[in-house]
Amino acid sequence: KAGVTQTPRYLIKTRGQQVTLSCSPISGHRSVSWYQQTPGQGLQFLFEYFSETQRNKGNFPGRFSGRQFSNSRSEMNVSTLELGDSALYLCASSFDRGHTEAFFGQGTRLTVV
Amino acid sequence: GESVGLHLPTLSVQEGDNSIINCAYSNSASDYFIWYKQESGKGPQFIIDIRSNMDKRQGQRVTVLLNKTVKHLSLQIAATQPGDSAVYFCAYAGYSTLTFGKGTMLLVSP
């Protein structure tokens, strides 16, 4: 079956703009989590959604937000982009909320200029 | 607070050798650990996991060892191949989050 799909793969935005990233989980998976990966900070947890509800949120400013739809697809939004938001944004899906065998997508590479 | 760290940032081995990647954790309440492999341009790929009620778990060419006494985790890769070259992360799975270590780069020479 299809894996986790993230779109777009690459994105270039200017400071102050906002961006929306999309993640389609593996069919049947109801938990979707988002992570930010940078060379300096590594992989950092953003938030997790399960059955359209945000269950946990990492230590990121309110400019970072997300949502999950009834079909488990998820989007994350970053408003008022800053240069430091340049990163690889990864989405992971799992069957339940326990993060057992979480599967990652290929990520969206966001560059803020 | 919680942290998951790696001892070696880069590990270089010859093809056919066995590789050992280490990881230390600080949260004694940790009960579930995962190893991920990340190749350039790709997302992390699940390799193997282990729960705290186990000391060892084996997969295909990989073995994870857990020493709860010293809070240490290791990933052993047997007969390392060039395709194993990647960054390897250990992670602790919490309620609904994954806390990742910084990663170890494994370089396999032919």
C-alpha cells in the first residue's frame, strides 16, 4: 500500500509569508505527527493529531499550527515566516497514538529567503 | 529533562564488518525505543524497536541491545553493506511524541 505522502517536496518562500504543507498518511492510520529537522537542532516534535484532535504540541511558537481532516490527512501552517524556519518538515503516521512503528514521509524542504 | 544522545557522530567501517551504533538516554522512565535510518533526501525509515521489558531484539542483520542499568541502547548491524550508509537515530517514544537523538553518520567503504 502507499506510504506517507507529503506535498510539496520543495518550497521557497520569502520572510513574512505564510505556508501550508500537506501530509497524507498511510491508509488506515489515524495518528499524524509533524517534525522539524534542521542541522543544528536535529529532529524536533511539532504536534500530533489523532482523529482530528491535536493531542500534543511541541515547544514551537504559535506561528506553527496544524489540523487534521476526517480522512486523516493533515496540514501544517507556518505564518509570518522567518529565516530560521528553513528546514525539512517531516510527517509521520501510525495506526494509533502510541507511535509504535511510525512511518515517515520524504518531507517538505522549506527554504525561507 | 528528557534527552536521547549518541556517543559518536560519525562511524566509518569497511564493507563486511559489523557496525555498532550507541545511544545514551537520561529518562529512566523510558519504556520504548526505536532506531531509524535516514538516507540523504529521504525521511527516517523504521529499523527496529525494543521495549524496556526486553534486553535484546533481533531483526534482519540488525540487533538492538538495551541496558537499563546504565541507560544505554545500541544498534548492531551485521555484515555492513554500502547501502547501510546513512544517518542513524535512536528515539524514545513518549505518549504521542518521539524524542530523537542527534544522529550518527555511518559510512561504509567498499
